[in-house]
Amino acid sequence: MAVASRMSLEEFLALPEEKPYLEYACGKVVPKPLPTWNHGAIQGFLIYALMRFLETNPLGRVIPELRFIFGPPDRRRAYVPDLSFVSTEHFPDGPYPDVAPDLAIEIRSPRQNVAWLMDKAQFYLANGSRLVWVIDPGAKSIAVLAPGKESQTLGQGDTLDGGDILPGFSIAVDEILAQADR
């Protein structure tokens, strides 16, 4: 599908929904890279781990590839995180949430620009997300970002936790990154 290089959010939202998913930021339409095997393996593993946790801790829902439309009225963006957690108090009324996810999880694909992912992460945080995980299977690291806190980079031997958003959730970084090596 040919997409105009600049358009309004309203024009973007009127486009037919197709894969690869499209994201919208500052008048630009950006195709989201199709996931690789490693990306999909990590995504599937995290869906399973988070859903198991939420079975006994009904704090909200984890959803893959859901479009969120949020931000200040003059700078709203439409992003599709690889995974998102939405707390029960933020469940949407319509088909798409008009708030940032409580937790946004982005998994870097090999050809995906790191600067673009970090810009997305900062936008999530500046507009309501309480936690962002940026997983980079190639670098074997996970960046953990939260508003008002210094970002952390986790690697081998570290443990990723859900902080105040998913209290009691934790998982070894090695376990997550091992999914890309199977």
C-alpha cells in the first residue's frame, strides 16, 4: 500500500488496517517491521509469562500488537507496541485505547532503528506510560525506563521486574533472551 509521506492523524486513522502495521508520529507514517523468528519467540514467551502472572494477580491485561492513540492534542501519535499491559482502570471504551499503555514493551528487530525505539519510549513515558521495556535480542540487553528515574540496562545474570505496575512479577533476563537462541 502506498502511504502519503505526510498526513494528519485523522487521515492516518482512515487508512485500511493491514500488515505490516503502520504507526503515526508527527505527521509521518512509519511501517512497523514484521517480526523475525527471534522477535516472535520473545514476544510469545513474554505473553505466556505475563498472562500466567495475571491469572493469579488480576491487575489488568497483556495485549500484543494493539494500537494506542495518545499524547497532547496537537502531537497525538498512534503506536503499536509489541506487547502492552493495561491496568483495569485504563481499559478502553472503544476499539483503541486513547491513553498510553501502563507498560509498553518493544522488541527490537534487526533492521529497526534504536533511536526511533528510544524516541517512542520517551514519548510513552512523557504521556502516561509508567514503565517501558526495550528488548534488544542482538545486544542481549533490556532497557528499563520509568518516568522520573534513570534508565537501566539489564543483561546476563540480571532480573527484570514489574515494579509498581506489576508488583511481584519478575523473570530472569537470561530466560527472556534465551528464547532468541532456540
